Amino acid sequence: MSCFIIPMAQAIATSAYRKVNAKSIESSESPLKRNIPALEKMLWGGTVMLIVDHIINGELTWRFPFFSALESGGFPAMLRELLTVGVPMSLVLTAVWAVWTLVKAQRTASVGNEC
């Protein structure tokens, strides 16, 4: 229904952060900060996939009110989905990105130490 709004808001914020801080991101020693572009791509990719899925399933329409949740349950139903699906989805995606980034940095550091 509307669960993609939270990851999309996070993607917009991440894109804005990356654009404003581009030079400090590139020169950063923090693996998390250096991999902000990867998080950005994951968020935008997931958002686009969810939008397409919602259009295919008829949960997102081209006519007002656009979301099937608003037609059936009103704003409370939409807000409930944002909080119970959208927020956890964004948190899990960000956690997966953080773990992947830290594991990648650890593996790179251990390979560099072997030489």
C-alpha cells in the first residue's frame, strides 16, 4: 500500500547528505561514511521495486487518493502500515548495509595485513 514512503524518504535524505558532503565522504576513513553511495543505491533500488510491485498489485493507482489504503481504511490504516512495515523495512535494510560494510572493511584490512 504505502510502505515504500519511508524508504523513499530515507533515500532522499541519504542522497541529499551525499551531495552536500561528497568531498568528506570520499576522503573519510570511516567505512560506513565511505559506503554511503551503496546505501543510497540500495534504498532507491528497493523503493523503485516496491513502487512497481504496488502498481502491479493495484495497491497504487493513477487516480486520487493513489493508495488503496486511503480508500479502504483511511489515513490511520496508511499510517499503521508506514509504522509497522515501512520503518522496520528501512531499519533492516540499513542494518544489513552496515553489517555488510563493516564485514567488507574487516576483510579488506585482514587481507592488507597479510602482505
